[in-house]
Amino acid sequence: MKKAALRLLLAVGFSFVGSAVFGATVDISSWAGLNAYWTSASTGDVLNIDNDIAFGADLGTTYGWSDLTIDGNGNILNGNSQKGFVLNNDKHITFQAISFNNFLAVSGGIVNGEGGALKVAPISSAVFSGNINFIYNTALNKGGAIMSSYSAVNFSNALVNFTSNTAQSNSYGN
């Protein structure tokens, strides 16, 4: 009887741990879909970008997830002069095989004109793998492509291209 209870406890424990680590895989084919899942994803989710996506507005604020993967599948996210991704409140993200083009960070709020395509706030982190491109991103303050403040940005098995990213004041161009 004790062995059966131990097996059940182990099975439940492994099931719980597995559900905390592995989330859903969601196919994203539009800005509206990306924005909806960006704001409501769960920890461990993987967002697969199915095609190039042009932003229609700034992304919403993230709340629920703490660990997310966006697999670009070689596609382009065209910011259309909108604010890029902002990681705050202990968020950790992995970007795979994706291009960030034409994002614009202006003054105000947490962005404060920093990080054209991506701003990584304190105690958050971003990991990039595969072919990653940052092209024509602009910040009115710091970090034309990426701004990281007391946080980690890692390139792991990544081929990274920074082209024509600018920060209009306080240097920190790419």
C-alpha cells in the first residue's frame, strides 16, 4: 500500500512540475493575435510566428507569464514606428529566428525612449538564438535596437545582424 501511495505521489508531483514548465504552443499570424497572446500568455508558452507581421499599435502590457518563447521561424516583425517589446516585472523571454524592423521607442512610461525593438528592465532577461536581425530600429533616448538595464541579454547559438539602428540622444546606438 505504501509503494502504491508513493507511486501516486511521484506521478502527481511529476505531472505538476511538467505543467509548470511546458505551456501551450500557439500559431500567430497577425498583429492582433500576437498582441492578444503577448498580454495573456501563460508561463512556458511558445508563440510560433507563421508569417511576417506588421504592428498596428504598441503591444499591450504583460501580466501573467514569467517565461515565454517566441519562435519567429525566420519571419519579420515590422514595428511600423510602434514601441517594441518591453520586459518588466521579472519576465524572461527567448526569441528564435526572427527579425525586428522599424520599431520606435519614444518618451514616457517604462519605455522612456529606450530600446527601439526591445527594452529589458531590471531582473528580466532575454535570450536570442538562430538568425536574429535588428534593422532600422530607433530610440529617442538609449538603445536603438536593445536597451538592457540591470538585466541579462544573451545570444546563444545566434547569428546576429544589427543594421542602421539609432539612438537619438545619450549614445547607445545598437
